[in-house]
Amino acid sequence: MAETSSAEAEMRKACDAILRGDIMSALAELTPEAFAEAMALGAEITALPTPESYVIESREEIDGEHRFRVRFKTSSRDIVANASWRLVDGVWKITHISADGLR
């Protein structure tokens, strides 16, 4: 996405893709480092039902990095994801990802 987009708009697009079950679109937004973090979470994430909804609980910007805390509701439990976005060569990319509530 071009630099004219916002980190929050990109975060929402990624969350909407996850709600549709389109994990590949969300994964395309990851830097190699964030991809490695996502793969470490892989087994726990794939065992969960597709989320039914999400809400962005918080957002902060620190030194050009936009950090989001997003709560996904599933039929079994809530999962809280933390994602950091940064412009990389004019494109918004997720540079860090983690999740709470997987186990």
C-alpha cells in the first residue's frame, strides 16, 4: 500500500482479511522478522476457530512505529494480538507480532 495510507487503515485491512479466513493476505504484510514470530505462533493460531469480530483496544506511535493491541473474539475465547507497523520503503509492514490467550 502506498505511503498515503495509514497504519490504522492497514491494520483494519489485515484484521478484516483474518475475519474472512484469508490468513495469506494478512501474512503478506509481515516483514521477515515478523513472519518468523508468526510461524512460532502457528500451531496455536491454526487450532483456533476463525475470529467472529475484532476491536482495536489501543494504538500508540513511538519513533515512527505504530503499535496496536487488537482483541479478536472467537467461539472458544478471546485472543489479544499485538502488532507493530512501520513504513518500509514507502509500504506499511508489520514488523512485530505477538498474541495472548492462545493456550
